[in-house]
Amino acid sequence: MTINQHEDRYDVLTGDISSSESVTVEAVGDRIRELREAKGLGYDELANVTGFDVESLEKIEKNDIQPQLGTLVRLSKALDSAFSRLVSGVGDKLYSITRKHERRIVSRSTSAKGKKLYTYKSLAPEVKGRHMEALAVTLEENPEQETSVHEGEEFIYVIEGTVIARIDQDVFELEPGDSIYYLSTTPHMVAAKEGTADILAVLYEG
């Protein structure tokens, strides 16, 4: 199976992400490669564990594909690593205060075909040993209605725009101020109804 069968649709929150803004991609692909090599795993072994094909895994490590959040959850489990480490690195503090102007882009996620799906900013990357990842996300439209399934739980709070949330067979429209909480093991899809929508996304890796 290919990566885009297990992808989420996320992107930013209050405050725009411009195309000129630098992405702190010490890249996710670099972290994945380091963890894989540290465990002594080849691409074939990692592919067998995750269900992702070798070609997609190679593209992720080369940063040709920026993996989506659902993909990172699956990889973190396979590599015995905290999901937060793959998303935004290892923290070293007991708490974190992130000012609006201090938010840093963690990555821009793309589909297997290279289409930009979302860009997300980590809101508390400095906290060590964390089991939740708080992200500022701007959702794009998802006309193909692809769903994602992975371990963990997710909480979404709509800041701006209209969000379409599909949880299994149920579909909801969420307006600013609305929120939704669901188990990530349920097939799900969250996307902007039209244009883009800004949300706060909190992921618990379980």
C-alpha cells in the first residue's frame, strides 16, 4: 500500500504561513532515517512492519515527500519512537510558552503525487517526554475524500473557515468555535469545505 492511503489533512492556525517562511525541516525525513539506522532496519523490514512501500519510504527519507501526520504515527510506532520526536524533535523543558510570532513551521506535508496538503506549526516543541502534540494547522480542500486510520486520539477546534469532518460514515460541517474529538483508529478525514480553514489540532499518540 502507498503512503497516501494513510494520510491526514492538516495545515495551520491563526496567523498565515507564507511560502517564503522557512521550514525547520531538519527534516522529518532525516529523523526517520536516523531512527531506522539506529535500530538496524532496512527499507524492506520497515516496509513490512508499516505496510508502506519501499519507494515511498525512500522518498520520505530524502525529503522528496513530506509525510502526513497519520503516516508519522505509524512510523513512530514501527521505530519505537515518540510521535512528537518525529514531528518536532526532542524537547528539553518542563513547560512551554509559545508566543504567536514564535511559532515555527515543522513541515509542509504533501501527497504521494507531490500535492501540498497542509503545513503545520508545533505549539509546544520544547516540552520533553510529551505524549500530546499541539499543532496550528491550515486545512486545504480534500476533494478525493481520502480517510486516515492510525493509533491515538485527536481533538480539533475550528478557528476560522468551515471544516468538513468525516468520521467513519458520518459527515459534519464545523464552524468557528466548534470542535470534535475522535479516536484515530476510526477512519477519519478533516478538510476545509472551501479554500482553507484554520484549526487547532491536538494529537495524543496513545
